Amino acid sequence: MSNQNETLIGQALTINELAAYQSGSVVSRTLIDKKIGTLTLFAFDQGQGLSEHAAPYDAFVQVLDGSAAITIAGKVQQVDAGQMIIMPANVPHSLRAEKPFKMLLVMIRA
């Protein structure tokens, strides 16, 4: 864990305040990076996204703010603040911000 993230340990924090929106950009902040998995916060400006790719591990996405179109194996799901979706290992997926949105990505490497 980076020195910057060591200040997060043992603190009550508001997750939406840990990554700010930036115009025309995708902002990410890794909160935990361990051999067994990662916890990463993302902030996407409207229209931004991640192109189709596959990962060798299952991933859990919780939308914290806004809304995204998340495509898994060609099927589009609208995922809004307060909702979550699981992306299975080795299955192509992508996402696009319908409006600015933040998400928490949990990747399990086991």
C-alpha cells in the first residue's frame, strides 16, 4: 500500500470524496493493492469509459454516484448509484458513463 493510502487505514471516510471528477477524464485511485486482490475507486466524466477487455479474475463493481452502461458478453446493463454488478472472469466487458459516475472496483485474484 502506498504511503498516501496508509493515511486511510483506521479512518472513517466518505468514499465519494476520495476521487474527484475531472473534465473529460477517468480518475482512478487504488485504495488496496495486495497479492489476493485490489480495491480501486474510479471517477468517470460523462461520455468516458473503458473499452472492451477481459480480466482473468471475477470483479465486483458498485456504482457510488451517477449511472453507467456496463456491457458484459454483449449484454448492456444500466447500473445506477446504489447498485452493483459482478463481471465474471475471462468474459469481455466494457463500460461507459451515461452521466458522471463513480464506482468501486473489487478484483479478487484467487
